[in-house]
Amino acid sequence: MTHTADTHTGVFAGIDIGGTKIAVVLVDAAGEILARGSAVAPAKEGGEAMATTAARLTADLLGESGGTLGAAGVGAAGVFDYDTGVVTAASSTFVDWVGFPLRTRLEELLGVPIAIENDVNAFLLGEVAFDAHAEPDAFGVMLGTGVGGALILDGTLRRGARGGAGEIGHTPGYSDLVCTCKQTGHLETLASGTSIGLRYAERTGASGLTAKEIADLARAGDADARAVFANAGRAVALACASMSTLLDVAEVIVGGGVSHAWDLLSPAMDETLRTAAPITGTPLRIQRAKRGGDAVALGAAASAQKLLRATLAQTQSNTQTREGAAR
């Protein structure tokens, strides 16, 4: 855990809630990280334990850095009702997470407005929100246990009417394999960390290896391991080319644990884009994420900053309306 000795005001907290770890960053208005810390996620103990741990970690960092919290944001695994801040779907890793009123509980614990995003949306926001040179249109892909996606158009995160905008991992046509969602052929069957392990096992009979272990084998010259990563890179590039053609977005940012094998993924991506470039002729840039483990928390902090601005603007508007009515 690190922090600065100076006193900061107008601090925003970004909280990254995952299945194994909860991470928090405190940032100023420019996105400069003032403090960061992490704690083991009590995912098996239920939503209340997760919220309490996140709030306690945030409060500890504030106490050490001397900041005054203006708002907080959360990037968390799962699906949310964005109107209520309630978790509506989650993996079995999280006990008593579905139905938990995460926003309301954190507002009670921290005493500030709380913004909620799923972790992939927060990841993409974290990559671009505090970058003055970021493109206004960007697509994010997370290659982790599964494959997630997120979309920013005209500088605004697009969730879609049902919260599913950008979910490229469950687009079909990449294989004849059964996906974790029980449908067939999705991008996730080739490009997730889980699928890389399964595809390698199918080729070699060596089961139970992680994507990282298979990447190490590939770098040591294992032809089957190299082929599995090449197939993953090719599928990701095709998916991104389709997305770029449909939405005219030329910037793709790829993160997640599998992206650590960028040296194994990118050659197949580059080769694929030579014959699958967007019809506009604009080069499609697929690049590795730069913010590392801070991305989700930074995106959550950016959401908190936006929420506070909107809250203050609404308060000012209401005040002016009341004053005008009183005249």
C-alpha cells in the first residue's frame, strides 16, 4: 500500500471488486493516483462482506493520504441494474451477490455518491478517461477467464438498452465448439484463458494447464501451444475487424490476463488484419492495454467524477429553479 504525504481535496475513489481481490485507488481531478491499496475479496462471505471490505479499504487510504472524498465508483464483475445499483447476475464465485444493493450499501458506508459499472466497462474507461490524447471512439476487449467487451462512442460509454453493448465474447462464427454459455462457436471458445487451456488439452492431452503456463511452453518452442495462441489472436482480430466495420471505430484496446502473452497473440492479429481490414481503409489499431492492474479502478474513479459533476449540476439547477419560483 502506497500513499502521498500531502493533503489532497476533491478526491475520487475507484474500487475494483473481483472474485479474489478488491483494489482501490484514490485520484485527483486529473486522474493522478494519490494512493492505492488492495485486500483479499471475501467473495464466499456474501455481498455485505464485500461492500464492507471495499469501504474499509477506501477509508483507510483516505486516512493515510489526508484526502476528502467527493464520490466513489465501483467496477465489479457481474451484471447490474444501473438504475438501482443492484447486482442482477454473477458467476458462482460470488456468494449472495445477485440481488445485493451494492450502490445503496456503499453510499451508506462511505457517505458519498456511488457510480456503478461492470468491470469491462470500467477497464475501458480507465484506459482512456484521463488521457488527453485518447480517441473519442474506442472498443475494449478483456481476455480473462472469459471474453468481455466495452464500447465508447463520441467520448461516451455505451451500455446499450439492456446493458449488453460491446459484449463481443459471445458473438458466433469462430469455431464449432460449445461455449461456457452453452451456445456454439463464440469468440470465447478460442480466446479466453479458460479456452486456451481446453484447446491445448485437446491437441496434446495435457489438461489442467493455465494460459500462462501454455504461453511459457509456446515461448520455449511448443508448436501446439503456439498454434493455440495463434488461433486466439486470429479470432480476436476477426472479431475486432467486424466491430470496426459496423461501428467505424479504429481503436481497440485489449486487456486481461491473456494479453500478457501479447508476443504470441499479435503476430496472428497483424497477419489477419492484412486481409480483414475495415472497408473504410482506415487502419484498425489493436493495442495492448497500458494501465495494467489499475485500469478497472481508474475507470471506476472516472465514473465517480462524472457522477459528482452531474449531481452538482442538478443541485445547482434545482436551486435556481426554486429561487426563480420564489421571485
